[in-house]
Amino acid sequence: MAVPGPFRSCASAVRLAGRLLCWSLAAAMVSAAVDAFLDPRARWWGIVWPLPWWLVCASALAWTVLRAREKADRPPPHDSVRSDWDRAA
């Protein structure tokens, strides 16, 4: 029986980390634009607006590690020479 949930395979974990990276980058850009153009005066804004940028860094690191692990676990294609596979990786 297949494992239920979002982490069925390493590839799905990489895909989720990539989506988190994209959405957190979008949120970070929006928060930077709001900070630059609207100049909010709320006390909490100075703490909140950099949080998406920290999430971008964390998700980029997670995606990098998961992607490297995925590539290391993948067997080379059967119809190519091993040196070609090493050069491409």
C-alpha cells in the first residue's frame, strides 16, 4: 500500500519545497513593496515584513538539500555511458 500524504517520495518533497520557495519569495516581494511604497507605521510591521525573506532562505536551503539527495538517489539511465551521466549531474 502506498504511503498517504504529501511526502510519498523524495520527488514530492522536492516539489513541495520548491512551491514553498516560490510562494515565500512572492510574499517577500509583496511585503518589501508594501514597506517601500506604503510605509506602514504599525509597530509590528518592522518585525513582520522581513519574515518572508527568512522563509525564502530556509526554503531555498531545504530545496537544495532535498534536490541534491534526490539526484544522488536516482540511478543513471541504462542506455547512456556512465561518464555522460556524471558530467550532466
